[in-house]
Amino acid sequence: MVACADIGLRRGNNEDAVGVRPKAEPWPVAVLADGMGGYNAGEVASTMAVDLVTAALQHGPGADASGKTAECELVDALRMANTAILAAQSTPGCQGMGTTVVVALVLQQQLLLAHLGDSRAYAWREGRLQRITRDHSLVQQDIDAGLISEQQAKASRFSHLVTRALGVTPEIEPELNLWPLRQRDRIMLCSDGLTDMLDDDRLQDLFSEQAPLPLLLHRLIASANKAGGKDNISVVLMEADIDSQPA
């Protein structure tokens, strides 16, 4: 796993946060959060989300725990982080803060993903980049209803209004996805600072270069900045090594 949260070219502070624990027990974990634009102390909310979720998932049951147990632990960790962020809003300067979040847990030959908001997860397999998650946003709802196209959504003034996030309501509904891992699968978690600047075709081109993960990470962020760098840009990359996992 490799990760970076870059400030971009237009923002004065970085409201993105990332955390990776490739050797964590019982499950390796990666967390990416994007403090909600236009809200106070977004950087506080995103850092809290990454730190609290990562810590909670390192103190769970034994490594032989089932996938169902992992799902419960992951949802509980997100609910705990949501409660903590809501409570922290009583602190001066933190009122109204919130964050999107996407989390990846590495299980036995599977990846368990949970997300709230428009931070995404992608998978690269056999020359093809696939989007795993679907944005929780107003424009995504319009896309699903056939009212607007992906291109129109990018130009919409409502493009960054999310329908789910941490720190907004007492109850949350994280969406879960299971991705069956194959040898050399590459997984990317990213904030909208990347995907607003680079469409899926451009991301596909960068993955097609088959660069080592640290170099690919650098190229993704550099390309987003070259395209304008209008927002903070956070990326987590991981590559599956199924052969090294215990049977």
C-alpha cells in the first residue's frame, strides 16, 4: 500500500487525509477521507475519520474472523467515528464540519469496501480499470435517473453536494462492497480532487503504463495538478499478492 494527500494548486489548506496499515491485525486497512468543502474544519473531520476508523479496526476479533464479522466491525467503526465527529462540533471552530470516507479492509482473498460520499474505489485488472463504488451525491442520483450525463454532472453547480457523509446526521448508512481479489489486482481509493481533474479514460491510461505503485501514485497526483489541481488530491494504491497469503 502507498498513499498521499496532496494540497493541490488552488487551496490554502489540505482537508484530505489518508491512512494505510498494510500489516495491521486482524485485517490490513486503508482509509481515505475528504473534509467536506465549504464546511468549517473539514481537515479536523477527515483526520478524525482516518485516525478513529484505523484504530478501531486494529483492535477487533482474531484473524480467523468471518467476512460477516469484518462487515460488522467496519460499520461499527464508521458509526463510532460519526458520533465522535458530531460531538466535536461543539468545539469552537468545528461547527458543521463533516467528511466523506472510503475504507478498504483486506480479507482472505477479498477486499471489503465501505464508503459514504463521493470519494471512490477503483480496481485495475487485466488491462481494465473498473469503478467499484457509486457516488452518494445529488448529481449521481440524476445520472442514475437518466436526467443528466456524466459530462453534464461535472459542470453542475451541485456537483459536490453529497447525500451521505460522516458528521452530518446521527445515523449513517455506509454502502458495502465485496471485491474478490486476484493476483496483481490493483486497487485505488481517491478523493474527488483526482476524479474532477482526470476522467476514467485518463486514469485508465495512467494505470496502463504498469508503473510501480510509488511511481503511479506520483503520476496520478502530478497529472491532476497539471490538469488544474483545483482541489486537494488524495490517493491510496494497493496491489494484491494472493500467493503470499495463507491458505
